[in-house]
Amino acid sequence: MPMSEQSKRLLWRDLAIFDGLTTLPERHWVAVEDGRICALGTMQTLDPSQHRDAVDMGQGGVMTPGLIDCHTHLVFGGQRSDEFELRLQGASYEEIARRGGGILGTVTATREADESALFDAAAKRLTSMIEDGVTSVEIKSGYGLTLADELKMLRVARRLGEQLPVRVTTTLLAAHALPPEYADDADGYIELVCDQILPAAHAEGLVDAVDVFCERIAFSSEQSRRVFEAARALDLPVKAHAEQLSLSGGAALVAQFRGLSADHIEYLDDDGIAAMADAGTVGVLLPGAFYTLRETQHPPIDAMRRAGVAMAVASDANPGTSPIVLPTLMLNMACTLLRLTPQEALAGMTRHAAQAIGQPDLGRIAVGAPADLCVWNIDSPAELAYAVQPGRLKHRLLEGVLTHG
């Protein structure tokens, strides 16, 4: 569609609609204008005379909110296929990390790369996500672990959002691993994060949220608390990598700070679930990492359902434990591996993912909502989770502007 037409009202007819939480019971029409959904209704209510000047976008298919990937590590240097082979030979993620591999292997490659190289590599990954229906993505730092390199990563993430047709939110994850320079001084490194890295990132406007890896191979709950307190002093929301390899108490801790999310959560216990439910903290499920690491400890899905904890689904796209940039595959994995329903999985990459990035106005189809939308060449929303099949995207809109189709 020519750019001159993108400012006009756009009209879709005879759609199945997943509104971010549920599939609407009847076929609908939807109109978009000025970057927002301006009208919608069942087909019986469509009055063509009210839309004479609209651009007819056709009929049929499924409309969903644009997909939101609320947990990624898209900016990094190098790759870690060697560790993939080591795990196939029996080495665990924890063993590789303790040998200086894992995150620290990527840290070395990321420190060596300049911003241009990091941008070019990340742009290719992010373009694949965009072509799979993503309209919003969270990008973490955490592979620099120095002031200069953490800021470098965040600048690249901001630039991605400026130059590609996608919303980008940035998360400072300087407390991701202990860098070699602080091998025997974890508290000293946390002091650097709190006193230098976080304030500098905030001063440059590079950070939207703050994350920590609260785990026995990373940082303790007390060290994580110090980072959260520093973030709260700057009025920044927090989230946590929590309960991935063991029960660390990270989920309950982040909930104490009314955090946006606790992510991974395979070892989440009842106390953590209760705290998250009370705080409105989203549980982010990362089936790509569960799959790649061949985990056997399942997140407590049924217990979270009963407690009313919102469950998001994300790719965890990263070089080591989830080298996957196909978000619709995560929908399938969330169902086949973690036993979500297709509707829960799709809500996990729309409405609940929006909550997890602190953007609750996104991830929904309603009059007045931002027109971040996808139209798919399928018959029912469940097909997005049922089949692993790229190429189903018919139209993609960001803020009402057609970027695909």
C-alpha cells in the first residue's frame, strides 16, 4: 500500500478475532485510523455507507494483536554451538557456566564487537521476528558486564527500535553473571552495578526496566535485593530471572517490589506463586530454553492457573540456551512442552506479555487501543499454536501503519 494511503481509514471484514484474552464468538469487522482501532463490530452491524472512504483490506482470516516477545537477549556477539555439542555429550548448563563458558563466553565476544557489528547481527534476528508477527520486543543487556559495554548494548537496542518497524523496550541486566574481573568479589560487582552502571544507563535514557539473575550460579537474593532497591530509587520497574535451576526465592523477592515479571520459574513454589498473585507479577514462561536445555522440571502451570497468575510466553532468544527467533514456535512449544492451551499461549504473547513489559495498553483488540495488529491466513487462532508453519502472516500493522502485506 502506498504511504499516502496509510493515513486513511483501513477496513477489514469477516474476521475471526482473538482480542488478547479470548476468541470472540462471531465474525467481526475492524476499522483502523490515526494509529488506533477506531471501530469494530460483528458483521451484522457493518454499514458500508459509514466506511465509503476506507481502504478495503479484504475479508477472512484471523486478526490478533501484534505478538509481543517480552524476554529476549537479541544483542550479543559470537555464537555458542560448541556448548550445544557439550550438552549433547552430557555436560549441564551449570557445569559449562562454572568452567567459564555459557554467559561469560558471550561476554568476551560482545566486548570485542563494536556497536555497528552488534547492530547488524541483532537486526537480522529481529527482522526474522518481525516477519513472524512481532510488533513489540524487550531486549536485555547483560553480555557486557562493564559500564561501557552494558551501555553499548543498550544503545544498540534503542537504535534497533528507531530503525526497524518495531517497538523496543530495554532492560538493564548487568546482574546477569559475575565478570572475570570480579571473580572473587560478587558484592563488589553488585556495588558497581548499583552505583555506576544503573545510574549511567538511567541518565542516558537507555533503560526501561531492571533485571537480575537470581540463582546459585549468579546472584543471591540479598544481592538481587540491592539491585532492586537501586532501581526503585530511580523509579524503574524490576523483573527477575528466577527459579530456573533451583528454588532461589527470586520470584517472591521480585513480587515484594511489585515487579513486572518473574521469568523461567521452573522451580517456583507455592509461596512464590502467592506473592506473585498478590503483586500482579507476571510469570514468564520460556519454552525455548526448556527445550534447548532438555529440562525435566516443569513450571507449576496448574498452580499458577488456580492462583490467577498471568502467564506470558517469550522466546528468550539468546546465543546459548534458546537460539531461536521464531516466536510462533514458542506458542507451539508452550502447548506441547508446558501444556498451556492455545488460547493461553496466545494470550501469553499478547495481553500478558504487554503486562510483562509494563505496556498494558498493548496486546489487545478494542476500540481506542493502539493498532499494533496482525492478520493471519488461517481459519482459527488456535492454528498459530497448533502448526509450526512460517509464512502465514497476511498483514502486520504498527501504530496503524501497514508494514507487511
